[in-house]
Amino acid sequence: MRHRLADIAWTALFTLLVLWSVWSAVGAVRGTTAWSYCAVACALLAVTAVLRGAAQRRRGR
């Protein structure tokens, strides 16, 4: 049960970061000052992906 809740939380965070990065990228393409938000969102998305992958590898052992 604990692992299931952790998976749901990670999936929700990952989905939120994906949506934020896409939204920021669209804003940046439109010419608004969203470049910094886009960079932060992409960095957080990369960190989350690495941490999620590491957690899954640890759990697989």
C-alpha cells in the first residue's frame, strides 16, 4: 500500500511538471517572458525523472 501511494504521488508530480513545462514552452514560443519558467520546469522534470528511475531500480532489487 505504501509503495502504491508513492507511485501515485510520483506520477502526479511528474504529470504536473510535464504540464507546467509544456505550458511554459508554449508561452515562451508566443513571446512572453516564460523562458525562465520553462527552464525551471524542465530542470525539475529531469530531476524528478532521475529520482523516479532510481527509486524503481532500488525497489526492483
